Amino acid sequence: MSQLARQMRMVDTRADPEDTWNNLGDSVVMQKYQAAAAFANEALRLVLTNCTIGASIADLCKLGDDFILEQSSKVFGKGSVERGLAFPTCISVNNIVSNFSPLKEDGHVLESGDVVKVELGAQIDGYVSTLAHTIVLSPNPSEPVTGRKADVICAAYQAAEAAIRLVKAGNESSQIFQTVNQIASSFGVRPVEGTASHLMKRFLLEAEQAIPNSTDPLTNDFTFGENEVISINIVFSTGSGNPYESTEHNTTVFQRDVSAAQGFKLKASRETFNTAVKTFGVFPFSSRALFDLNPSHKMGINEVIKSGVLCPRPVIVEADGEFVAQFKATVMVLPGGSMRLSAPLNPPYVHSVGHVNDNVVSLLKQDVRVAKAKNPLIASSGMDLS
């Protein structure tokens, strides 16, 4: 694994089989997955609706985070069930690949023509739903976006939809890799190194089984089996596909490393760490969300980071002038077939001269089972969300 891939990869924070088991035959587990998906789906729609020219990126990230934190706090309140963010709201614009969740004082706003990627995730008791979508802030919404922006968005969207349809028990992960790369080539764009689709387990955003977007996975090929959950994450670029850590943007996304030793000199550091663990558990979070809980945590976070207890997830970028598109969805492999947890969204209004081959066209015509939308705050059909 390259250094960049290690930087972009989540920390595997829980290895206990009992902690990470996905028993999709358990109705309570399914309820928790569906509740997490409902919160993530609504949060994404909320943020996308408010992505307008001149909007503050920090405010938009806060909007998504606050929605998930507030709504998830209202369900499964019995016992010590962890609820909240599985991935902080990140809004990565144009050549920014990932992990962009700036502080308010950074002053970043959306501009006309921006290619905007919104990524977020929710979890209930460690059961996760993550998703991402890309839009364009077109100065003329009645006209389709064309050119390289259209190429990369069309390619990434169709690759994600094709990959979702290939998540079936008995299929090989290499089938997704080959199809994704074929589609990228058809549109003259490149999969981004260091990005991948991952199997997910309870409290694990990224299990060992992965499907890299840009690296041949034949040495790590695996077969999909029932009772699995996968995050299909397609990230394409108009550039080289070899991104790097930004020197322009500060790192604001962090994740706890439970294997790191704790020991702080400052009381403020202990309080900052305790708040982070209580609120976000083992999942990534933005420092902005931590500071929103208590501004005094700004005094303690530096020692916590230096201790290695919090692992930074730096902002990753492509070359200036390039565009990156991302589409992500959570899919379950069930005995009766696969089911999409993330609500399908239409692509932005774009037109590309690229096209996919007949095999992909046939694949994209296949129906996809989508989890029924439910209001997770209202108990129905015997569902107990107390």
C-alpha cells in the first residue's frame, strides 16, 4: 500500500469479531442500519439543497453534522447505544479529492461553476451508512454542463451505478475493478489512487477487503458473500489520478486510534479527548464539530494530536485546474439479493461526448432493490427505536 493510500485509509479501530459482526438476519440490526441510512440520506439532501453560490462551506458542513447528531440522538435511547456521525460532512470542491471540512474562520465559499462533492455518514450502534454525491453550481442551470467537468461526472456516476449492480453474492471484486476502469477509460478520465470501495462491519468503516479504484486488486480479489455490507466509493479525476496531501489547506478531520497510549499533561487536553471519545467514538470527526461543543477544546487539541491518539486525515488534492467527481453508496448483500441503503439521486445536468459499451448499458438497465424509506423517528411495524 502506498503512503498516500495509508494516509487516505481509515484506521481499523475494532478487531473483535463480536464487535464487528454484521448479522443482517437480526431485525434489530437491520433497523439500526436503516435508521443510519435514513439520517444520512436526509442529511445529504439537506446539504445539497443548500449548496448555492456564495454559501459558506463551513456552514454547510455544520448543517450536515448537526442534522445527523440531533436526529440520531432521538432514537435507540435505551442503554449505552452509540449514535451519531460515521463520517463528518465534507465538501470537497473542484480539484480537492477528500476530507475538506474547513473552520468558519477559513472563509471558504462556493463559487459559480464549482464541482461540489458532498460526503457524509451516520451510524447507530456502530452500524454505518455512508454516501457521497457530486453536483455542479452551474451559472446557467437550464443548460447542460459540458467539457471535462461533464466527462468526469458522467464517468463516475455510471461507474458507481454499475458497481452497485455487480455487488451480488458469488461475484468477484475484480469484476467491479475491471468495469470501473473500463468506464473511466471510455470517458478519458482516471480513477484516483488511494481511493477504494470497502467492506464495512460494525464499528469498522474500512475492513481489509477492498476494491481499489486505481490499483489492480487481483492479488487481493475476494468473492462477495451473504451478510456483507459494502461502501461503493467511486472517485475519478480529469488529471493524473495521483493526488497528494495539500499544503494549502489545514487538516481538520481526525479519527481516534484506540491502540495509541493515552497520557496528557494538560487538563484541557484530557477534557478535549474525553469529549471527542464520548461524542464521536471511533469514527472520524471534524475539529469544527468538536469546537462547536466547547470552544475551550481548541486549547487541548494540539497535545491530543501530538500524542498520536487522534490520527489526522489530511486534505487530499489533485493538480490545480483539474476536477474530481465522487459517488458513494452503501449496499447490503442479503440472502434474497443485494439491497441499496443509500437513496439513489439523479446526476447533475451534464452532457459528455463519452459513452459506455453495450455490456455496461445492459448492466445499468438492471433493477436495483432499494431499502424502503422510513421515518426512523416514528415506530412502525413493531419497530422499537426507543
